[in-house]
Amino acid sequence: IQEYVLAEYGKKAKLIAYGADHTCKEALSIAVQNQFPFLTEKYAFKVCRIEPENNVHTILEAFSEYPLLKIVLVGNWYNSDYGKQLKLEFNTYENIYLLEPIYNQNILNQLRSNCYLYIHGHSAGGTNPSLVEAMYLELPILAYDVPYNLETTHQKALYFNDSKTLTSLLKSVQDHDLVKTSKALKAIADEFYTWDIITKQYASLF
């Protein structure tokens, strides 16, 4: 976006990202485990608006081809024909859990904090809050391969650009790769995405 603004308008833009240290890891409570018993097994996690630009279809197609890992996907399935169709098409797979929106932040944090993999399918939108929060929580991230996500993660995440590459990643990735990835992303979040750093950038700009 900075490059575009410079090329189109001849103006230098200042990039200020987003803080993530307002979030913290949460252990799975007994109540949440009782509500979602499948969380006691290894699972991937994603929460987003159910829109094509978030590549929900790509992610669900990949997991439909890889039944060895569960995915828990939280979103507003009934707000569009796109969401309704996906719910209809993928709701019968035993490893795919399509949950309705969860507005309790504590419960969302529990689901997110304890996932084996965090899937980030967003393909637009600059520094995405949920991505930097996942980095700060030291989650291993598989992200959609676009400049926004590459820049935010400093090219230290694992990337996919279609359902086949995501399925291939799921089949091939090793635990030690995920640990290495999560530690690298946490270090980046600590250095660049704390609110102390972000607010100082705003103060300096003003």
C-alpha cells in the first residue's frame, strides 16, 4: 500500500501496524471442554468473517482431503450465500467443525490458545489483528501467501496459496518445524507488535 500511494500520488505514507500484547494464553476450562469435547484432541483453528477473501473454501477443501487433523472454524455462516453453501457442503466431514460466532472473548482465547495449528486465510487488509495476536500467542501459523501476510510475519510463517499446497503442508509438516515457526513468530511479535511500540510510533508521527 505504501508503494502504491507513492507511485499513484507521489506521497510517502507512514506504516503503523497493530499491537497484540493485550491478548494472553488461556487454558481450556472444564466448561469449555464439556461444551466442545473435540478440543481434547489435536486441532487446527481459524476464526473469521465467512467471505471469499478469507479463503474459507480453500481451507475447508484442504481439510476435507486430510482427515487426520481436525479443524475448528468459527464464523458467521448464515450471513451470505457463500457461507451457507460452505456449511452445507462441509458440515458432514467428521474432522471439520463449523461453529457459529462466539462473542465471549475468553472462550475464543481458549480455543485459539490451545490449537495445534493456526490457519490464517485472509488475503487482504494490511496488518490483520488476528494474525499478530496469533503470533504473540506463539502459535504455529499457516498463512495465505500474499504480501500482507508475508510482510507481517517477516516471511517466518508457513504459507499456502491453494487447497493443494495447504493439504501438502498438512501432510508434510513436522512438529519441530511448528515449534521453530512459532518461536520465530513470537520473537517478531515481541519486537514489533506490542502496544508500547505502536503507541510510541503514533506519538512520534503526531
